Amino acid sequence: MAKILLVEDNEMNRDMLSRRLARKGYDVVLAVDGREGIDKAVQENPDLIVLDMSLPVIDGWEAARLLKASAETRAIPIIALTAHAMSGDREAALAAGCDDYDTKPIELPRLLDKMAFLLSRPATPGGV
Amino acid sequence: MTSNQVSPPVEGLLAERDQLTEEIWVSRRAAAIAAELVVEQFEKMGEVQRRLEEKAAVESALNALLQLSLEDVPQDDLLHRALDLVLSMTWLASRAQGAVFLAEEDGGGLVLGAQRSMPEAMQASCSRVRLGECLCGGAAAMRELVFVEGAGMPGRAGTAPHGAYCVPLLSSGTLRGILTVYVDAAHRRDSAEEGFLRAAADILAGVIERRRIVEQLRQATRAADAANRAKSTFLANMSHELRTPLNAIIGYSEMLQEDAEDAGQAELVPDLQKIQSAGRHLLELINAVLDLSKVEAGRMDLYLEEFEVAGVIEDVAAVVRPLVARNANTLDTRCDAQAGRMIGDLTKLRQALLNLLSNACKFTERGTIALLASRAAAREGESGDRLVFAVRDTGIGMTPEQLARIFQPFTQADAGTSRQFGGTGLGLTITERFCRLMGGEISVESAPGVGTTFTMRLPADVSAARQPAARPAALGQAPPPASFEGGMRLLVIDDEANARDLMQRYLAKEGFSVVTAASGQEGLQLARALHPDAITLDVLMPGMDGWAVLRTLKADARVADIPVIMLSMVDSQNLGYALGAVEYLTKPVDRERLLAVLDKYRRADAPGTALVVEDDRAVRRLVRRRLEKERWTVAEAENGRVALDWLDRHRADVILLDLMMPEMDGFEFVERWRAREGWRSTPILVVTAKELTDEDRLRLDGYVQKIVRKGGHGHEEFMNEVRDLVRCCVRPRGAQAQAEERKG
């Protein structure tokens, strides 16, 4: 089963989302800030990263840019989780190099669809 | 013969000699007197010449000062150059010593703003002068021009003996500074010099005042911007803080629902759903408030992209279908093949359509909800094609009272609606704001029990439609019509939206046709494009200010003849007139005064007011349009009684009268009108389709100027005939109209 790196600083959201993803059969790896997210992306080589945008230490925008700038992690698809659609976060997230975005609070079926699409994309050499 | 014997011939010669000497002496004296007279004459001529030269020097120095006062240079620089201009006058040039002091804001004293050739010790001791102290402080305290002769003043702080003028710089009675110039010790006070110095001081005071206000405005704007940014940041942070716990509430309640179902505890599910839906509602509210506050703060940006309209319609329909089904409604979508592509903000368009559709679903049961999209040509005042999106339902509809409040925030049709139907009460407000943001508009039609139709009319290319309104502040406003309709044509240039709106509404009511411009640049463009009858011009505007606009207008032959009325909070009449303004009014504008001023130019330029008395609306319209083309101001009355009422309160320069009208016909009107005092001054043209009998003619004879038959020939010919008759029956008031008449 695919390995997902979830980078989320809020404990409840991290707990909830990781449990729900695990129930759907994903192997979930956790990170609590942008710095740890980048480290885990290198160590764990996940198939996909779900990245919250407002993170301590290194925020999601910067983390996405760093992940996409590094040859090691460039191929890993990123779904950005942003505040909400109207505020222009969508454009900013895509501009930072994310492959897709979703808004919080998570609607699980929608997020699962997006994950499934990105995971099935053939040009993902990072796949297990 | 002795030597002292003089023979008679010699005696004659001697007498002749004496005679000649006498004559020579006389003529020499005459010559001397003549020469003296000539010299005197020359001196007088020299005096005249000198006076003329002085006058020319004064005028050119004041002109140069005016020019300088409009330049965009730092204040220090400006004061120094102004001082140099003043000191260039011949009677000051030998010393060329002087200074400009600026009054402190609290009025306690003066600080040295600029100086020329003052000894250093003097500069140091005069860097700040208290009110009443010294000569300058004295002039400042008295607010009067002070002159001191050199003899009465010992050289102070290293200066040689000198006299001085100290002139207060006053703006609307408030002291803004002092202009000090030194004169030679023996120099005497002179009224012409005082006149020059006072004029220069007026100009300087105006400049200082203007710059002071601009600076205040700049600071106020900076403070407001900072406050606004703080508010936006606060809202963004706040909404994030609110959303985070909500995520948990919604997420865990969803998880628990799944758990409860798996564990066979279905009875818990409805309660868990309530938690979840309450959480979602709260979230919607937070998002909506954030959106709205961003729009209101002018911080909602547009992300323009090109997309297929049909695709959006399909997409939105798919999203909304479950919602439609909930109340057993059916969805009918239609997208014209011509709708094509749009350049706009896809997210906001989707959001607007979803808001309208979810609204329709909420208030409709077992009915039909239609989503329609089509392309339409530009209407007057619009540029480029429009896309029209309509959402129509067969729901409960709204009363006119409810309709009036529909786009206001937090107002649903009534307080109970929210409980019954849910929703934030902000969806329509946000939708309306989004439409305006994209340069479009939204309208609504509704009848209780029948249904409601919302129609959005958006530019097909939002990027092109947005370009003329360069300032984001203007985005909230509906685009003004950039053409005149009728009446005296007036261009209002003011950066303040409220001021424009007030002027437009007030003057339109008074029969003016008003076009507004929100900036100096826009004003210049419109002035050139529309050539209005008059311009009102605000002085204080960001970017290109009123003075610069005035100067540009007057330097452009195409528009230089348009009378310009300056409106300003600052009293700088002289500067206004010097630059070619015809009137100068201070803000807040006194309406009566403004009307009186405008009336002056209406009378001078326009041919006058025509009253069209005619019961057929279409004919009235035609006549009006034709006369307005000739720059007449046109009033309409649908019968004789209405016309008489109108004439009670207004003056007409010509009356065009139909004969066959309900209530009071043309014959009766003429009878009543001629019974009035002063009726003779107003020519009446009868325009009628009636075959006139001899008796009819008798009744009208002597009271009407001319009778025109309508219906006898084509429209155009008829209208031309009316126009020509109006032209020659009425003595035109303005020279322009006379010239036209001669040409005709």
C-alpha cells in the first residue's frame, strides 16, 4: 500500500486525519513542522505528501519550494492543505510547486480522490 | 574827424548790433528754456518707461512664482527659488538679502525655512523666532505688513545698517509664515512695492497651505492603510484560529459516525450529524465573513484566466445536483453555443453561481431551477461583449420590500428565514460584490409565490473591462456612463467617490447632464472626448492635482474655452483665477451658489430652455432629442395644465405646443398663458396634426409665432423644420448661437 507523509502541526487534526487515512489502508508517516517534513520526505521516500501550509519552523509554502527544488524529492507529488479556496491560496499553492491543493476542513472522499489520481500518475518514479 | 565822433551810419550799425545782440540773447534764452523743456520731457518719458519696466518686472516675477508654485519639487527647494525670484526685483537686487519663515503648527513661533545672504550669526539667532519677538515675530503676531527704515534700525548680528519689509503669509486668515526682505538703509516705503510683496506672499501662503494639506492627507492615508492592513491580518489570523478547532469538531464527528455505524449503534448517528452540520455552518459563516471583509477592504484580488463558459455551467450543475434533488426540484441548464470563452476569475464566478443556485434550491420545493448562460452585445456605457448568467426558480419568491434589502449583508427575507432555511445571509452580498469586482452587475426580479430570477451581467473579458478603472477604489462603483444625455453638459472631476455621487445626483435633479471622472487623467481624457459645457474641478487629488489639470486644460486649444469651476477646501482664489479658472468655490460646496455659477455659463453658452407641450410621448421624445442636439435644455409637459404649472416655477425661451391634448388643450393653454404677465417674451410654436379652421386660426392669431403641420411629411423633414423654426423664432442668447444662425 502507498506510503503517505502527513505534515500537520495541529495535534488533533494530525491524529484525526492519520487515523482516517490509515483506516483507508494507507501507510501513514507523520511530521509536525516543515523542517521535519523535509527530513522525513528524504528518509522515508513517501509516495505522496499531504502538506499543511501553515506550519512552524519552516512553513508549508517554503517546504514545498524546497521539496520541489531538490532532485531527491522533486518527483513526490504534494497536496497542499490551505485555509480556504476564496482567499487565493489555491494559486499560491500551485505557484509554490504543489501538485494539487485541498481546503480544510477536509472532506475525506474528495481528498481521497485527489490522492488516488496523483498516486496513479505514471510519472512518479518515487513509487514503491 | 575825432575818434569818438560817430557818424550817423555807424550809429545805425551800432543800434543794429545792439538789436541783434538783444535778439540773440532772447533766442538763446528761448533755446535754453526749450532745451530745459525737452530735458524735462525726456525725464518724464524716462519715468514712464521705468514705471512700465517695473510693472513688467513685477508681473513676470509673479507669473514665475505661480509657475514655480505648481512644480513638484521639495518644499525647501521651492522656498529658496521663490525667495530668489522675489529678490530679483531691481530695488531688492542690490542687497539680495531675505528669508522665508514658516509658522509652527502650534502657532507658537516661526522657523527659518529659506534664506539668502544672511550673515551666519543672524541665521543662527533666527533659526527659531518666537511670536512677537524681533521684527519678523512682530509682523507674525500682528499679521500685518511691517516696514522699518534703515535709519531706525541698527545693524544686528553682523549686518550692515538696512531697512526691511516683513510680510505675513496668510491663508484664509491663518498665519503660515513670514517673508522678510532687506532694503538699503535710505530706502523709503513704497505702496507699489508693498503690493508686489503682498501678492508674492499670497502665492507663497497658498503653496505652503496646499503642501501642508497634501502632507496631512498623505499621513491620514498612511494611517488608514496601516489600520486596514492590521484589520486584514487580524481577520486572516482569527479565521485560521477559528478554523483549526472546527476542523477537529467536523472531522471527529464524521469519524464517530463511521464508528457508530460499524459498531451497530445507528441511533447515535443523527446526533453526530447535527454536530457535524452545525460545525459546517459555522465554518461557512467564518469563510463568508472573511471574504466579505476582504472585498470591503479592497483586498480581494482577481485571478484572471481564460475558460470555456459551457464547462463552468456543466461543472457547477454537477456540484449542485444533489442539492437540487433534496427538495424534489429539477435542474434545467442551458448554455448558448455563442457563449464561448470568458476571461475572468473562475473561482469567484463558480462561487457566485453556486451561491445563487443553493439559494434557489433552498427556497423552491417540487419546482424547477434553471441555469442559463448566453453572450450579449455591449450596452451603452459598457465596453466589449457581456456574458449573462441567469438563475431562475419557481420558488416562494420575494416581496418588493424584501427585494430592496436582498444584497445587504446579514439580511435574509426575514429573521425566521434563517432558522427555517439555514444559510449565512451573506451569500448574495458576496455574490453582488464579486460581480462588481469583475466589472459587472447583478439584478433580481421576483414575485411572491411565482419565483425569482437573478441575472449576472459580466464582461466577457474582465481584464479589458477593468483597465479604465485603474484605481481599486473605483472598482466598488458601478461604471458611470461616459456620455451625456441632455441639458447642460457638465464634467465633474473629483477623486472622492462620495463627492462625485452627491454632485451627480444633485445636478442631475436640476436638469444637468453629468459625467464624472475619478482622477485628473481621466478628467482630461473625458474633457477632450466629450467637450462639456463646463467642468467642476477638485483641487486636492492624488496623482495629478487640480492645479495641474487646470494648467493642462488651459494649455490645450481643444478644451481651453471650457469654463472651469474650481472646488477646494483651501482658499486660493487668486491662484485659481491666475491659472484661468472662471470661478473658485470652497468646499463644502454651497449648492445654491454652485447652481448660480453654473447658470451663468448655461445662459452664456446654451441657446436656452424649450418647453415641449405634447401628449404623445414618442413625439415629445423625438422633439427633445433633436433640440438637445442643438444644445437646448428641454422640459416636457404632457398637457396644457402641466405646462402652466411648470411655467409657474421656471422660465422657457420657447414653447412648442400641440393643440389636441387631454385635460387642457393648446387653445386653452394659449388663452390662459396670454392672460399672464410677461407672456409676450416667450415665443410659441404650434406643432399640430389638426386641420386648422378659420376660427381656430383666429383664436391663435397674434399669439403664436408659427404653425407647423406634423404628419404632412417624413419624420426627419418635420424635425428639421421644427429645429429651423425654433432657431429663427428665438433670439439666440449666446454669440455662438448667433454665429450659427448666420452660417445657417
